Amino acid sequence: MDLNVFELAMFANLKKYTFNYRFVANALKVEGVKTLGWTPVAGSKLALELLAGTLKQEIDGCTVEPFMLLRLDSSGYQRCPFTQLMAAPSQDYLFVLLDTINNPDGHGIFAHNYLAFILSLDLPKDQLKRVPILMFKEFVIRGLERPLEWNRSMLWELDLKPMMDEKTLAGEAIDLNIKLMKWRLLPELDIPTISGTRCLLFGSGTLGCQLARCLIGWGIKKITFVDNGKVSYSNPVRQSLYTFEDSTLGGKNKAETAAAALKTIFPGLDSEGYTINVPMPGHFVTTEADISRTLESLERVERLVEEHDAVFLLMDSREARWLPTVLANKYQKICITVALGFDSYVIIRHGISPRSFVPEKHRERLGCYFCNDVLAPVNSMKDRTLDQQCTVTRPGLSFVSSGLACELLVALLHHPLREGCPANEKKEKLEESELGILPHHIRGTMSDFATNLYYGRAFDQCIACSEHVLGQYLSRREQFLLEVINNPKYIHEVTNLRELLEAADHQCIELEDDDVLFVS
């Protein structure tokens, strides 16, 4: 059969009268097979039934083929064509493989070819739930009369049903898309690292939905959403994981709904959603109940950051990004911020934690989302009308920026320094991985379809990623967080910015809220 062919590559060294040869055989890879049993044939009822049928004649005549099908009747197992199996499937069939490995503890490479052939027969799933295969391992020599002892052959019972499960097939097809990139275009593509990266998305709105779709396209298997909002009537047309039904009756929780929607797209995905009010500076907590809920949210958010590898900040406001930035810094996670204006976007990959920074290795520590702003984050929703609280952006902006953020992550995963990868001002001298350059800031405007790359050094007195803030958080976590929530300017004292701000007060320009980039 075509599945059992091989080639022999030979070289004759006529000077030394030696021959070198290698066998080359095609072996299909069949994964996910469940072994139900692996038992010896010797002394079993099966051995007697086999010798009573036509297999004995096949053995005596040395006409045993690599792949055979037997059917049990009143006189024992009789050989039959595979077309009969497809016409009348039954549990009375026995598949036979002339194994190339005589050792009873294993099987040869052609076993997987046979499994692939059986799966190609399009048998009913019930038939595939228990597939008996006789691994025929005995020595058969023409003209040598000696009884067949079955001292090597084994009965291998398999469950092939999962291989025909729709979810399993979908997973294999998705993996094949990524493997084709590796096989055809990019041999250095690190598929296990990509698929094993656990992504945490703060925000499941316009950006969160589009970004999640990009991530699963790359084969990432673990995506978690954090959001405290509900699906509104205006969301489904821009946010690709929601439908109109999700917005009715007050709206479903966004995080859980987005996670469930991803699973309908790819059932093999590990996706969860958590409705959490992320503690934010300026969003005051005064009562004991408020404090208790805030600290509970802190525990949940910190646990999630610790359990994931990459963190995306996609929230509605500047202050919502502060705590996740601190936590990504603490646990040394890849952290990427995406923010939108009306027709502009910014993508920033946060630099490495100051406690992991090594100048000889990382050159310069890159800044985070907060490093270019000395003002403490405050409640940006306070005293704003409903229309002012709604972010207005061009619809295509979220698709462009989320796609770039996803590609930046995948490229970063291929650099040995990952979140510690350095950057600079010149595009032609940027660090690269197998997937291209690794910029620090990506800024674009839709009005002129321009994309520009920038970089910024970490600010030693940053209100989010500096050693001052990290030290305070590590030494007195709850007290520090509550002080920052109820008095955001306390961060200025921690980072020694108060004197600097007071001295430069007359030189500062006050910006309106509309001048700051927010995310939808």
C-alpha cells in the first residue's frame, strides 16, 4: 500500500568495499490517540480464533500484507476488504498491522500511517470509540515449519473518537495555519512559546474584542478579560464579540460575554472573564464596605496579573491603567498599552522593572505609559456629562491599533530579552526578532494614514513604574493603595515630585481632558 512505501539511499565505497545505506520512510503524525489497552495475544482466545481463520493461511503462505482487515464469523477471523467495513461497519472487525518492530513493548513508524488510514475511512464515531489492532510481530519464514507461538504479538486497543471530534479537528486546523507559516516562510517561528503565552486583557470593549480575535489567530490558547461594564446597544456594531441580544435587558457583563463568545469561535480556547472594579486613584473609598470591596478587587487583579505572561491595558481612562502598570512591574510581565483618540492611536510596550534592569544587558530602561507625565492620575469621569464620558473614535482605529499591538507582542516573544528588549530613536537601528523590528512607541493618525515610531527612557520618578512606587507597594500594599486612591497627589510625595512641581508650577501648561488619549 502507498502508506507503507520506503526509499533506500545507498552509497558504495568501491575503494574500501563498503556500502552505506539509509532507509527513508514516510510516517504520518497522528496525535491525541487514547490507548485503552495493550495486551499480549499469547494464550488468549484471540490467538485460537486467529489460527482458525484465514490468517493461518496468510502466515503459512507468507502473504501477510502490511495492513489487513479481518472479520469474525463462526469459523474464526476471515480476511475481508476495507470496502466491506465502510459498507457495513461493525464491532466484529479486527485491524491487523504487520509491525516492523518485533519488540512487544512498542510499535514501528507505520503504525501511525495505519491510524491515519483508519481515520480516513469516515467510520461512525461509535466505531472509533474502541478500535482493536493486532500488532503482528512474529517472525515468518517461508518453508520453516514450526508452530506460531504468538510470543511477541500484541492486541492494541485505541480510542480514535477524539480524533474525529469537531472541536479537535478545529484545533488541528488552527494549529496548521501557524505551522504553515513556520514550514513555508519562517522556520524560526516559536510556536510553543506563542501558543503557551497567557494573555490578560484589561478592557473588553472595542480594543479588547479586536485584540482577542487577533491573538487567537496567532494560536494563543489562554485569554482572560477583566472589565466592569455591561454590553450596551451601541457596542455590538463596533465590538466584534457581542450581538444585539447581549445588549438587551440591561446588557450582559462584558468580560464574561466576551470570553464565552471567543469559545464559540474556537471551543478549544481557555477563555475566562471577570467582572472587577479595578481600584483607581481618585475614585474615593470611605466606608468600611467600600474598603473591603476595594481590597478584594486588589487581590483578584493581582492574582490574575501574576498568573499571566502578557498584560494589555485597554481601559477607558488613564487612572484605570495605574494599578495594572504597577503590578506588571512587580511581577515582571510583558505590558502593552493601547489608547485611542478620535483619529489617532498610541501603542506602548512598557519597559522592564527597575529591579530587573541591567544596563549592560538592557542599555536603557524604557518608559511606561505614565513616564512622560508627572501629574498623578485622578478621576477623569468626575463632573463630566454622559456624552463627555463616551469616547468617540473612528471605527477602523481599533482594528488597526489592536492588530499592531498583537503583532508587537508576538515579535517580542521571539526576542531573548522579551520585555527587557531595548529600543532607540532610529528605525534602522532598532532591535529585531525573527518577525521584525521592536519599537517602543507606535503612534498613528488615521486622517493622514501615518504611522511613526518613537521611544522614551524610563523616568526615575515615574508615578507608576519607578522604584519609589514599587518599593512602597511591596512594603505596605493595602495602606499605600488606599492612600493613593483617596489622595492621588500622595504619589507626588512618594516619588519626590512635589518640590519639582511646585518649583515649575508657573511653567506648566494645563491640558483639557479632551487633549488626552483615551481608549474605547
